[in-house]
Amino acid sequence: MQSLIEKAAPIRLVIFDVDGVLTAGILSYGSSGIESKQFHVQDGQGIKHLKKSGVEIAIITTCQSDIVKRRMDDLGVSHLYQGQLNKLPAYNDLKQKLTLSDEQIAYVGDDLPDLPILNRVGFAITVANAPKIIKEHVHWVTKLKGGKGAAREVCDFIMLAQGTYQKVIDSYLER
């Protein structure tokens, strides 16, 4: 069986789900119906660093939210697919646009709508607090929970596997 490092080394695109992966999966609505979401700042840093290292970042989510668009704009993520009840068409669109094979794609998901993609990608990942059924269909389960640094853990691991992590560290030490 291929090691996790061997699975991470060829990755050219990482796709993240939002609720339960980039957030803790808690939905809050105010009395006026205004939604709020909390994103972990370290996840955002990891996404920025991974993108800068040459790996594309995308979001495929069932939710439709201005908050998600704003956060992805802040992070420079241009591949954003919202309102995707069936996530496969968005996955296939990305694969075609970026001319990638399944083996060059990692997906981080945490629930049943993510299974079709998790079963196709070269590197299937879920978060520590995902349901058992999802954990049974992935290559790697992060130590951290969704919305609590799991995305950063994924980004750092892929950069380590690709030999680009030290360059990120050095860019801060040289300032």
C-alpha cells in the first residue's frame, strides 16, 4: 500500500469542503436570519502557503453563503463551487479545467455528500471529528478537528511531502 507521503507528493489541487472542515460545522442564525461562520486563522495561513507553493486550492460545498465567498476572496481562492448538492459535476469541472488526474487531487471532506469524491481522488482526507463511515473511506484522518486547524494540518503535510515546507519557514526567518 502506498504511504501517505507518496500519496501527497503528486498533489496539484486540494479541494476543501466548508462546514465541518473549514468550520467546526456549527451553523448560527441570528433572529433576523443572518448566518455566521467561524474560520480558523491558521487554516487560512496554511491555505495561503500551500497555494504559494504551487498547489491549487478549491472549495466544493453544499452551502450557499456570502460569508464563504468573502473568506475565499480574502484567501485568494478563485475555484469556488457553492450550492453543490451533488459535488461530482464540480469535481469533474475542476479536473477538466486544470487538466489533472484523480491521483493529482486531494479532497478534504467530513460527511456523506463528500463520499463520491473521496472515493475517486488520489489522496482522500477527513477530519478527526468526522463520522465513522467517512473515516472508513479515506486514506488519512487528521489529528485536529474541522474548524480547529485540520486544514492547516493538511496543508503543512502536503508541503512537507513535496519538500516545499522549509521554504515557507525560511521566508519568515529571513525577514
